[in-house]
Amino acid sequence: MLSLTAETQTPFHGWPAATKLWLLAGFSLAVVGFSSLPLVTCAAAMVVAAHLVCGWRVCRQALRLMRPIWIFVTIILLWQSLSGDVWRGVEIALRIVVLVAAANLVTMTTPLQAMMQAVAAGLGHIGVPAGLRAQMAIAVALVISFVPQISARARHLRLAWRARSTRPAGWRLALPLALSAVDAADQVGEALRARGGVDDPAPAPLSTEQDFGT
């Protein structure tokens, strides 16, 4: 299965998943609450430093994962520039980049199984039933897993289009990509049913390529 988890071992791989998730939650709340550009800039410096600790390979992977948000950052900057408040746009855009980068770093340094167990344990502390905890943990893991998978499918569709046409693909890839996503979801459902569903509080990890059709 395609995954966002970095193959290169980093100092953060040894940290408990629950600890990283709590730190991420606290950091995110702090960044959202910051009301000045210097504070957001300091938060950005902390995130950059954390990535550098992990090494250049992880940094390059992190940059690739950030590609989808640049269009939104550009739109925000353009809109705020037209509104006459450029620095407000910079602050908002930088806040988004910081939050996404921090979340990506936690995801890259946390195995999915550990993430699922941490989510299930956290839900257990607030009284969520075991069966529902397992379902929510699986849902979180699948959302994280499908991000790189759908991105890879979109890239393959674009390459296939370019091999057959000189025109830009644009919206024409929307339907094939949607059907591909539905097919992947169907295969995931079959894999879960083959494992007995998700009522088990500690479900087996979905880590085989066959389960996701990749």
C-alpha cells in the first residue's frame, strides 16, 4: 500500500504516536490562535527545524506532499493583495503552510498501525465504545492512506493522457479519477470484510498492495 510514512528513520519515529498527536494538537491550536505575523513566522521556523532534523530525504518528501496546497496559498495571496492587505494574506498563507507541514511531519514519522492504536486509545478515554473506536481508527488510517494513492492514480492518468494527446487533460480526468477512487474504496471494503470487519478494537493493519489495487 502506498503510504505517507517516510522510509528513512528519524528521531521522531521513536516517539509514541499519542505523544506526537497531542503535541500536534497543541501546536495547531497555538498557531491558529496567533494573531501576528512574527509569531506565525516563529512557528514556521520551528517546523522547518523539525524537518531538518529528519534529514534531506524527509525534507524532499515533505516538499512533494506540500504541492497540492500551493494553489490555495497563491489564491489567498492574490485575493488579499487585491484587497489591499498583503501582509494579512502572508500571515494566513504561512499559517496554512505551517499547519499542513506539521501534520505531514507527524504522519511521515508515525506508522499507520501506531496511529490507529493511538486514536482508538484516545477515544477509549472519553468513553467511546470499542466497536466504534475501531471504526473511527480505521477511517483515520484510510484517509491518510488514500492521499498518496489518489495522487499517484492522478499522476498515472495524466501520463497516460499525454501519451495519447497533445491537448491538456484538465477536467477530462475527473471522471476516470473518481471511478478509480470508487474502485479502490470497493477493494478496501472487500479487504475489510475478508478480515472480519472493523469491530475488533485492534484490527489487523491493512498494509498489502493487493488490498488497495496498487
